[in-house]
Amino acid sequence: MFRAEDDPGPSFAALMARAGVQPPVPSPVAGGHGLDITHGTTVVAVRYADGVVMAGDRRATSGNLISHRDMEKVYAADRHSGVAIAGAAGPAMEMVRLFQLQLEHYEKVEGQALSLEGKANQLSVMIRGNLPMAMQGLVVVPLFAGYDLRRGLGRLFQYDVTGGRYEETNYAATGSGSLFAATVVKMGYRPELSANDAIDLVLSALFQAADEDSATGGPDPIRGIYPIVATISAAGFDRQTTESISARFASLLGRMSTESGGWATVTS
Amino acid sequence: MSMPFYVAPEQMMKDKADYARKGIARGRSLAALVCEEGILICAENPSNTLHKVAEIYDRIGFAGVGRFNEFDQLRIAGVRHADLKGFSYSREDVEARSLANAYAQMLGQIFTHEMKPLEVEILVAEVAMARTEDQLYHLLYDGTVVDERRYVALGGDADSVAERIEAGWSDELTVTDALRLATSALAGPDRTLTGDDLEVAVLERDGARRCFRRYTYAEVDAVLAGATSPPTANEV
């Protein structure tokens, strides 16, 4: 138990500092740019009628090599929010772990979850804390999305390396293939999309990103590896099953090859 | 130079224990029962915002009787202990037994070294995959740990509550049976308790990662009125 004046309150970061447990982040080293750090690539989030859909491809690369085929980049942050990561994989996964724990710790200590706004700000602080590492090339730029129970709507947030937080109204994408993914989403976006249409749209966006960007992985039916897709609504964070995503991909690819011989973009 | 009065250590410990017991006896009791679906924790608590029963970690729950601010401090210390341990090692390494020992240390330390002992009794419960492996630790104000197997009652009225639970006990209790038994045991022969007077939570045996779930007043009332299927909504 802490004395009142140095009680860390509901903050897990402050607790770690008091307890002398430092988050295991490697210290910055000069000239780190030459290292082939494992990188995660394209993630995308789209608002739909009941909330937000988040999706991410599965590829992680080190330089020009594929280091993992089945990396997960979309995580539940808590019951009603999710975080998707792009950038240096090691620090990004550690950031997610700490972020999830911070939200849960707050909820348990305070007896009530943080507001969605509070969660988004919390992530902003963590990204800003990573800035010295980002300057060394270990950039982490996540997307954060969730269902705001107080306002009754899905919201999504994009970040820059300095911790800048940008709320987007309709969609957001980050990572190496994000330009392509965001363009596809932009072309196919309609207000009040249904959940199914929104999932088809993000799958199409990731497919096109993988088609143009070598660091983004496409669907891999041989090994059964497909993008991770989750819906976040009033009912909570719901990760879609591999079976449903593979079926959607099959019909998406079927439409693409019959309608245009595979050359035109079918968005939804 | 004035000499401090000599007080025999036996007398000092006895005085502190009496003081702590008196404080605890003023509050209301609670009970925890191992049942088919998990561990039911049922506390008599007129407040609907100041909780006596709480979540510590994935499979670990906490409950306290006595002085609210004191057991709430212990609850937060437990959350910190568990979250730090889970972060430093792995989520699987967080166990009720080690937490109970940490609490025993804190309580024992305060009991022997501070002027005023804590006027609390606490429960640390961990649900397992099989009911025979569930763990219930009952901690007293002086750091004594009692390891219980089937049920436990805490508070000033604990002995008579425990007797009433024993009288109605069966090894096949479902969660709804357990809730009705706990409620009647807490109420005693002369009172009736309703959902409003109770705070109920369950550590669900086959739940998701976080097993702790609160029952709403309406859910408790439905069970007390005779509903046999446990509430299913998945909210904490």
C-alpha cells in the first residue's frame, strides 16, 4: 500500500514507475537505421451503421524478406474498443500489451471503464513516449477505434509518430499499403454501411493494397491465412471467424474475375 | 525522564484483536459458495455504488467486510499486485495463493506494528476448471489465512451464517441454488433480503478470459423469485 502522497492512482504506467518495473523497451542506439527491423504493414478501419470495422493484413517484413505470414495486427483493447498496429512490430506489440493492461487496470481500480475519449488520449501519450525510439527508426503508428457507449456511436482515431491524435469521421488507414487501402475505402464508402458491406469493403481494400504494395500480405488460401477483421459495436469487440472471412474472399475474388477479368476494382 | 507505561505483549495483542473484531462486527456479512457454474460471492450491501465484491484478475475475485476504506485499499493493492505480476511474467502466473500470502503479510505487518489494526476480513477466491480445484482464502485482521474448500462466511455474523449454509449445503449446488442459499443464510430466520440489499458476483468457471461478472438487482430478484437458469448477459 502506498502513502496518499505517492499513490499512483489508476495509472499502470505510474504504478510501474513506483514499483521500479520499467517497460522493457530497448534503449535508443545511434545508427539503428541499418538494422532490418520487423515491420507490420497495412491496417484499416471503417465506420458503419452500428459501429466500426477494423482489419489488418497478416504480413510482417524485415527489409525485403517476409518475416511472418500470420502476424496479428488487430487486437481488442478492451470490451468496446480495438487497436490496430503498423510500424516496428516489437515495440508495437509491446505498446498494445501495455495499452490493454492500462485500460483493464484503470477499470478495475476505478470500478468503471475509461471513456472512449480517455482511451484514445491514453494511447496518444504512449505513442508520444515512443518518440525517441521513432527518431531511431522504430516508428509505431496505430489506429484506435471503439464504440462510444456514452454517445452511442462508433468512433475512430488515427495517430502520427509524435502522438498527434486525429479523429476521423468515416475511415482511416495506416501502414505501408495504406494509400491504396484508403483509396479503395474512399471509393466504396457510403454512410450507414451494413456490417457485411463494411467487411467486404475492408477486405477489398486490403486485397488491393496487397496487390500494389509488396509489404502487404494478400489472402493465403493454401495455408488458410486471411486478414483479421473485427467489428466493434454496442455488443462489443467481435472478431470474425477465419471461415467467414475465407468465404467472403472467395466470393469477392469470384466477382472480380467474372465481372472484369480481374483488372478492375470491385469494391463491395 | 518519564517512563512509558508497560503493557504486556499478550494484553496489547488481545486489545488490538478485540478492537478489530468489534469494528468488523458492526458491518454486515458476506458469503462465498463453490457451485457448478463457478464461485458465487454474495454480500449484504445496501449501497449500489460502494462495492464490497470486486474483480482482481482473470480468475480471481475479492470481497471484504468491515471498514470500507480499509478493505478498498487492500482491493486496490491486490489489483496492483496481480497486474504487475501478470505484466512481468505471464497472465497464467497470477495466482490466488500468492496474492493471499501477500495480503497476509500486509495485514500481519499492520496488526503488529501499527497503533490501529485494520478492521477488516477479506476473501480471495480463484475459480478453476473443476470445482474441486477452486480456491477460497479467508484472511483475518491479523494476517491469519484460512483455506476453505466449499464455502466461507465473513463478517461479525459469520458463524451463524456458516451454520445456515452448512444446513442447506449440497455438493450439487447450481449457481441459482447457491444464490438462494446464500441469501437465506445471510438473512437468517427473521428477515427477508431482496436484490436491493445484496451485491452479487460470480467467478464463472467456463467464462471468457475475465471470469468475474456482477449480477444486476433485477437478475438477483429473478433468481430469488424462483428462476432456475442463471442470467446470461455478458457484462461486468
